[in-house]
Amino acid sequence: TGAQQSATVANPAPGASSDLLPHFQLEPEDVYIVKNKAVSLACRATPATQIYFKCNGEWVHQGDHVTQHSTDRSTGLPVMEVRIEVTRQQVEKIFGLEEYWCQCVAWSSSGTTKSQKAFVRIAYLRKNFEQEPTAREVSIEQGIVLPCRPPEGIPPAEVEWLRNEELVDPELDANVYVTPEHSLVLRQARLADTANYTCVAKNIVARRRSASAAITVYVNGGWSTWTQWSGCSTSCGRGWQKRSRTCTNPTPLNGGAFCEGQNVQKTACTTLCPVDGAWSEWSKWSECGAECTHWRSRECSEPAPRNGGRDCHGPELDTRNCTSELCTHAAPGAEDVALYVGLVAVAVCLVLLLLVGVLVYCRKKGGLDADVADSSILTAGFQPVSIKPSKADNPSLLTIQPDLSTTTMTYQGSLCPRQDGPAKLQLPNGHLLSPLGAGRHTLHHSSPAAEGADFVARLSTQSYFRSLPRGTNNMAYGTFNFLGGRLMIPNTGISLLIPPDAIPRGKIYEVYLTLHKQEEVRLPLAGCQTLLSPIVSCGPPGVLLTRPAILAMGHCVEASAENWSIRLKKQSCEGTWEDVLQLGAEPCTELYYCQLEAQACYVFTEQLGRFALVGESLSMAASKRLKLVLFAPAACPSLEYNIRVYCLSDTQDVLKEVIQLEKQLGGQLIGAPRVLHFKDSYHNLRLSIHDMPSSLWKSKLLASYQEIPFYHIWSGLQPFLHCTFTLERLSTSTCELACKIWVWQVEGDGQSFTVNFNIAKDTRFSDWLVPDEVGTPALVGPSAFKIPFLIRQKIISSLDPPGTRGADWRTLAQKLNLDSHLSFFASKASPTAMILNLWEARHFPNGNLSQLAAAVAEVGKQDGALFSEAEC
């Protein structure tokens, strides 16, 4: 009150500044009271006759102000500076009611001016962390998330992490990331990350340390390759030989699992005993010859030396002098004549042998196919094609003369594809195939390959067989010639289209298509890369085609140019994965091309091999499609009941495997699968169960929700991630269950499942399984294509040449919404053939041929009625 009266009765000082409002050069700022130390607030104004503080709406007593007067040198105006002190007791008087604040008020003859409010807070930092990191044991390259929620405090505590008492700096280590919630994220665990981790929270009051969490990064052991078999233990008779391997690829570290299986293998062996040779008896002496000598012989044959035994020692021919009536000297000259005759006969024989050898060599050379004699790109075990005559009672069959130059080849050499060079098959400058004449022809195609066991048996002789899946469940195979064909693995969305003339005429290839499980093939992912598609092999891996084959497979990416960098990877013969194509960029080679659609990608490749689609997110808006599927037991003999929620990549092949797995477990599908868009935000996926009738059921889950770590899902290398909700019914008579299951990404959108089903009802798998795809895994020749062969050739011959007003293949690509791929089509000998091949890959077997005919008719070069007749 006294301060207010003083401020009221004070008179402004006369001078030039009497007509100016005061303005503040220094205003009070927010401060924190640490422990019991008083804080100081100050303000400075010019021109001012009086300055007083007002705290929480009340004037501070005049005696509590410390005032200092001065003059501004630049303006000559008076300057007044005032300070006050605020104690902890003053603030605690109103603690809990409102925040304590103070404000300056300055007077001049022209009026008053108020400063900004300065808040005075009591600083503190609690001792106990709301959440501390816990010890973990993780496998190498696995993601780690260490949570930390610091103690409550004013001002809020800053958080830093220590690794073995050394500061962790994300700026220096790209493998480390600290989330806004203060959790420490290790993207891929390394051996060097084995350490004690401590979360440190600090503010102006104190510095708190959490309990240290020991992170152990272990490495599971792996077997090295087997050594060569040792020599047989005995040099004669039965013995044994062995080979060994070591658990050093890699060596188990930090408690990692040791290799399972034997490190030594033994097998029986038999070594033939050596037999030394011995002489037979001497033969009788020969007649005494003209030179007065006769001879006798013996052989090293009783026994003959074998199995490394010693040969006989001594001469095998014995001669000595003799005398008889036959011992007479021949007339001079007769012996020379006989010698000359013998020499001439020998020369004639040598000349005849040389001529025969030259003729045999020329005949063999002329009979070899040039492509096989100088090629290392074919594969072993080719089988001849069986030619089937066309049916005479089918008058509408489009036919062509069979290729009688078909031969059977055997590959000898490397399976690695050769680089482009003089020996590579070159495309002609003309059309893909010559136009057909008006006459009738007969069209033959090869029959499917032999039984699966025979095919796998032949593959087992090849070096690349070691990396192929065992069995034929996820494999398709067939024998193909220049007419082409198609391989597909049912219910997976994976297929391989071999277009006509992709295989050179006169050649027969045995081709396979396989789907790999992630645990069978090691695909290394760097940084934030993620697997977007199944891993698919088509081969044999050394075959070079004259036209690109089209490999179709599903993917789970929500693609956009600004959110994703997507690459097509191919495994080399040495086993390393290489980037062969970056989607959206100009291709660096004409061997590969990829069209990415909403749920599938189509890979054009002239070299068969192992492929996968890998992406790297460019922003946190990038997302992958997850398919959420619920399963539960078809029967419940006990009170306990389990609901399994699978979080799968949204591709058909993964869903097929889960269905097969649940068949073995006796599960049934609950409701239809749902799709969830999982974002690259480093947030985990959470699952919880709600709205369950408590009078009939109770949950045995201790926590309110279950959680799947972000990196387990984002990598795409763990296909069967799931959570199990264990429930217990209170009575065996309870058969109905109604509840909701929520699935959401932290700080993201979620999905809910409304679950209503009868436990007592046995739902068969046939009620909800996806229908099998129509057709067989291998289709050869015309049956593999929707477009009739003759009409295809007419379209190609019409649209390949440049047309008037652009009525050519470019317009057809535009009509089919493929105009973004014009540069790729133009790089091929027949752009129209590439467009039709892609249409076949996308629309077989349910493509609407009439729509394609309408698109061709709009170009103005093709009569759509031909298609209508062919479709009938």
C-alpha cells in the first residue's frame, strides 16, 4: 500500500522528456529458484520518473526496491533501473494455486508503461525414473530399443545416454537414434554395441542416473564347409575315412548358440590290396633261324600286377645261338628288297589313316550347332521335345510348321552368365518374327517336364542346387522351346512368362521357378533398407535369352517417388547381392527393367537368376502394407483358448504359408484379413483386446497390450510375426465369444477387429481358403498365351513400323496406360512385342481380349473382329 501511495503522489521531473512515454531497455525474465537461493528481477526504462514491481497483482513495498539512476549518453534522457529479490517463501505461499509472476510499471509525465510478466518457479528434479532401460540379449544385426522416461522436474530434464560411461553421440554414429520420447534405438546390433547403457537426466537442480542396462550382442555359430574326405585308414582291405567341419562360420560369441549337428562324419571304405606280378613259365624254344639264333618268352601274368603291386623283374625274352640244317645265309639283296616293300606298305597305311581322320573330324564339326560349340550359357540335363500332331477335327486351330532342327544339348562349363561380347546372341534389325503366309500350318509344342522327383534329381547334379529349396511345393518347372510358355506357383502371385522366340530356334531349355523362404536365403539389408517382395529364383542361372522374360511377383510397398528409393537386387554366381536396377531412374543396362504397379511388379530380364525387391524409405511418410490375420483353434477341449494375430507383409506367398502352417496347428480363420499401412516412424505395433464379456471370459495377459518391435516388422525378414492372446472361459458350457481386437502403430492409425464366433462350431478350411488359381504350374506353347499366335504376329508387323500421324506402337502403349515406359520399349527390336508380352503377364488367364482389340482398333491399324473370332 505504501508503494502504491508513493507511486501515486510522485511528481515527474521537469525537462525535455516530460512529453514522452517511458520504454523499457531491460525487462524482467523467467527465473527458477534453486534450493533456497533467492532470485533477482531487474528492469530498466527511459525516460522514467518512477518504477515499481507488481507481483501476483500486488505492489511490492518501496523499501524492497533497489533503484539506480543514470543518463543515456546518446539521448541525454534519464534512465532508471530497479531490482527486487524474490525468496522461496514468497513463491511457496501461493504454490499450487497459480504461478508466481512479477511485472514492472514505469511512470513519466505522459503516462505509464508495463513490462512483460516474468514467472518465478521453484526448480526441482525427482529421484525416480518413470521408466528405466532393462538388460537385453539380442542377436547380431537385430534392432534394439532401450526405453527411458526421465523423472518429473521443472524445468523438464534433458536426457543423454552413456555407453560404458562414455557419451553416446548420434551425430557420430549413424547406427544410433534417440527418439523424441528419449528411447535409444540401435538400428542393427553390432558386437561393439555390447556394453552397459545408462540413461542420464539433468536440469539446473540435479543430475539423475538410471540403473545400468547390460546389452549383450551374441552371435549364433555356423558351420564351415566340410573338408575333403581323408584317405582310407588302411592300405589293404576295409577301413574308414572321415571329414570334418568347424563351428567358425561364424564362431559363437557372447553366449550365442553353438552349431547343431556333428562336426565329424565317418564312412566305410575298402582299399584293394596290391598284388605283385609273377612270371609265367618260359615258352618252348623257337626254330633255329637264318641268323643261327632261336628264342623263348614269358609273361608277367601269374599273377599280373594290380592295385599298385610291383611289376616283374627280369627279361621277358631270351635268345641264344643254335646250329642246324636251317642255319644258312640268304643270298645278298633279297633281304633289302623285303625291307623296302615293308617300308612302302607302312607309308601307305599312314596316309590312309590320316585321310580317314580328316573326314571324321570334318563330319563331326559340320554336325555341331554353332551356338552350342561356342557357348557356356546353357544348362545340363536337357531333354528332347516330344512332338504331338495336331488334332484333325479342330478346323479353327492356328498352326505353324514344327521346327525339326531341335537338338539335345549338354552343358559343360560355368553357370555364370557371360557379359555382352562378340559371342552374345544379337537381335536382328527386322521384326520379331516374319509375317505368316496365308496357307495353313501345323503348330506343335513341347510336353511338360518329367515328374518333380526326376527334375529335382537332375538339378541336384548342379552347383547352384545347394541354394534351391528342397521339394517341389514352391517350385514350377517345364521344358520350353522357341514357342515360349509360362511357369507359375499357385496362390503366390509369382509367375514367369517366356515369350515366343525368347529361346533360340533349335534349342530346348528346362526352366524352373522357385519361391524361397527368408530363412533359406540370406539377403543382407544395409541401413534402413527393407524387403518388399518375396525372394524368387528362375533358372538355370546361366541362360541368356534373345527376348526378355517377364517375372511377376507381389510387393507390399505404398510407392511414391518422394518417399521411397526402390531397387531390384540380383544374386551373382559368387553369392553376393547386387543392385541391377533403380526404379524411377534411367536403367544402366538393357538386360533388366521393372514396372511397379499397385500390388505387383513385372521384371523384364534377359538373364535368369535370383531376384528380390528392396526399398529404402526417404521420409517417415513411407509406408508398407501389412495384412492382419486372426486365427483360433477350431475346437476347445479345455478352458484355455488362444487367439493368434499375424502381422504379415501383404503378399500372397506369405499368406499362403501362414494358411499352411495353421492347417497343421488346427486353426480356423476369424473374419476376413485386414490391411494396415505401417509407417517408417520408428514406432512399434501394439495389439490389445477389448469388450470381452467379463462374466464369461477373462484374459490371462498381464499387460494392457502386446507390442511387436518396429524393426522386426520393417525389415521384412521375419514373415510370421504374431501375438497370442490367451483367454480363459469361466465355464465349459461357454461356446460364444464376442470381443474386439485393436491393432495400431504408436502415434499412428489403427485397425479394429470385431470378433464374434462359436467355438463349438467346426469351421473347415475349405470355407475360407483362397480359391486355387486356374491352370497348371507349367503351360507350354500357345496354351500359355491369351492372344492367338497368328493375330499376335499381325499386330507386331502392323504396329512396329512408324505409322502416319503416330498410329503405331506408341499410340497402343498410350491406350494401355504404358506410355511411361516408351524409352524401354523403343530400345527393343520389336516394341509392340514388349507391350503384348507385358499385357500377357498382367492379364493371364482372365484378361479381356475384347478390350485389347478395341485399343488396337483405335490405333487404326488392326481389325478388332479378328480378336472376337479368336476369343470364341
